[in-house]
Amino acid sequence: MTSSQMELPGGVKADPAALMASLQLLPSPALDLEIHHTKIFINNEWQNSESGKVFPVYNPATGEQICEVQEADKPDTDKAVRAARLAFSLGSVWRRMDASERGRLLDRLADLVERDGTLLATMESLNSGKPFLQAFYVDLQGVIKTLRYYAGWADKIHGTTIPVDGDYFTFTRPEPVGVCGQIIPWNFPLLMFAWKIAPALCCGNTVVIKPAEQTPLTALYMGALIKEVGKLIQEAAGRSNLKRVTLELGGKSPNIIFADADLDYAVEQAHQGVFFNQGQCCTAGSRIYVEESVYEEFVQKSVERAKRRAVGSPFDPATEQGPQIDKKQYNKILELIQSGITEGARLECGGKGLGRKGFFIEPTVFSDVTDDMRIAKEEIFGPVQEILRFKSMDEVIERANNSDFGLVAAVFTNDLNKALTVSAAMQAGTVWVNCYNALNAQSPFGGFKMSGNGREMGECGLREYSEVKTVTIKIPQKNS
């Protein structure tokens, strides 16, 4: 869903200058936005935290406070879990609901997200700093597609009959696992909300949602939409609580550029693969390995592209890059940039904060990076591109795999043999060939090694939320 190219309506140009000439085709943010939902949502009710504590929520583009949100603690979490367990108990309305009805309710939720799309995209942009057009055309559309995809699966999850030896009738049935605790990161709050709840509810589970404290607003609004869907789904899915927990899956993903690739295309894809969402993507292709014969040209073109990247207000349609999420992340990125300079990498452009309100950082490009540098090993989670060089395919495969992470990888080449060899050799859950960030609701997503266990999305994502039960019945006589 985190696409390297936004799907804009026909006639709208993707480059910033042309966007300004076609504003009449674009949605406008809801600049009169009011935040109404700041309490904890448990058992179909908005309520204050047991402790009475609140925490501030900030706009990263200005550093100013947006509102205060109720801060959940252990008693609130326990209350949410009890409510979710009650909703999952045998004989409950949710457990007895037809699978097709679960699908219909998820479809209805997608309808409401579509109806309130401008408001949700505005809220996401205000709270996370991502450009409004990205929030509307990438994140929001991903939410709708994810909900509708799993809505369609709800009545298609079924078991099998097994021809065992003897006079027995044996079959399997998939069953929901129960109450699912789900943690949402701050880089894609709304999209990850859908990634988490859609397969879980599709399989018949109940959920307790824990949004990141930096970006809770769209999750709370989704609670309000769930309440609107209808009483039945509220009983099962409206168990949101806020706790001070942030979780992100790690990645330090290699992007390999061979000399025979379309270089201009590879430069743009590599640029978007790093800088998309302010660089705050677990999939960011931040280790870019370029074959030696085209290395200098690739660096030159990458620097020129980074210098053209428009940084500014998330609500300006020409903006490609907004602020980082908060001061802590801003400082971490700048510290890692400084480590790159200290360790001998060549700073080609950027490298500083923009010296304005909010947490903006210049698009930054390093060349002459080596594998032992911190910027080549640690996940920066910011707008920093590191370009390394390689001589042979065997060498780059070994170096690309020499990481604790294994979320995604990419290869750009016009040689099919190279593409197949590298994609088979990469120790990563997803490998892209001549594209980047090509995610969708239908395909499984997850990592190898320290990048996580299990898979989300696609049919594989259903397995995480169901158990297979085998039932064997003794019968008088078996007939084929």
C-alpha cells in the first residue's frame, strides 16, 4: 500500500509544478477540522481513563499541540480485554453471526471510510505530518481496499474432509484464535489499523487496539465509524484503548542497481523507495548498491533529484516531503547523519534541519558509503539515502544479505537471469524486481530474521488469526 507513485486522477500531473496547474482535480483538506474523539473506546462507550491522566498530541509540522487524549493504563487495558473476551464467549452475538454478515459489516466500514475520506486524510496529515495527497491517494485507498478484500474472504474460510484409514469421518474446521492484542505504529496509523483489524475480524476474532501515542487520532475516529456500522460489529470490534506503546518492524533493505538497468527509472524508484513518507517506512530501500561502472552517474542523478524534492507544509499540494514525526526522531536522524560524516561517507547534499517550525530535515544523500558504517547498518527512518558500490553479482548478494534484517529487497536490471538469481538469493520476505514499494492487499507481507515473524495481508494473513481443528467421528461403515 505504500506506493512509490501516487495514483492520481486522470489529468493530474505527479511533479510538483504541474500539480499546481491542476488543483481543480484534487481533493481539498478539511482545514476546519475539529477533534471530537479523545477518550478511550471500550464496550461501545467513550470513557475517561481510570487514572484521569491525559497526554498531549502534537502537529509535527509546527510543533504545536493539537489536543489532549486520555491515557490508558493497566486498569483500562484489563477492562478492554474483559469486554473483548465477553464478546468472544460461546453463544455471543458475534460468535453466532453468519460469516457473510461479518463480511457485510467490514464492507460497510469501508463505505464509511470512503464517505469520510477527506476528513480522515486531513486528520492523518495533521497528526503525522505526511502530505495530504499521499494520505488521501495512498494511505486512505489502501485502507478501503484492505477492508473490502477481507470482507470478501469472510465466508470463504473453510475446512476440508480427509480420507483417513478405517471407519472414520474426519474433517477440519478453521476457528478464530480469540482476543487479539494489536499494536499500531506511528508511520502509517490509519493503514496499519486496517491491516490489523480486517483479517482478525474477518476470521471472527475480537480485538484490542493500541495506537501509537504520537498518532492516535485516526484510530479513535475509526472507533466512531465502527460504532456507526451497527451494534453487532461494535460488540466485537470496538475495543480500542490507548496505551503508551509504539511498535515498528525493522528493516535495512538493500536495493541493487545493475549497470544494464534503465538508469533514470532506477534513480526515481530508488529515490521514492527511500524518501517516501519522509523516509519513515519499514520498507525503505536505504542500502542502495550500484554497479561500479554506473556508480558516479547514478550518484549525480540521485543528488539532482534529491535537491528537487519539495519539502513543506503537508497541506500544500506541491509538497513531496513533510516533517518527521517528533523531536526525538528528528534528533535521532540528525545524529545518524553526523555519524556518516564522521565515519568518512561523502555528504552529497542535505544533512541539516530546515530551521523552521516543526521537524523538517533536508533530503540527504551520502556516497562512498561502506558496509561497516552506522548509516549502512542502522535503521535511520528518515530522509537519508546511502549509496554503495559493488563489482560483481556474487559480491553484492553476500553483502546485501549481511544484515540482521530481512524485510524487503529490490533489484533493477534488464537481464532476466540476474533478476531471478538475485531474487532467489535474497534473505527477505518480499523482493521487488524493477519496482519498489509495490504492496497490495492480496499479497503476503512480512520479514525474515529480525524483521519479524508471520505474515500480514493476502490469504496468508488469515492464518495468523485462526486455528485449525481436526474432528474425527467413528462411523459404522465407510463408503467412498
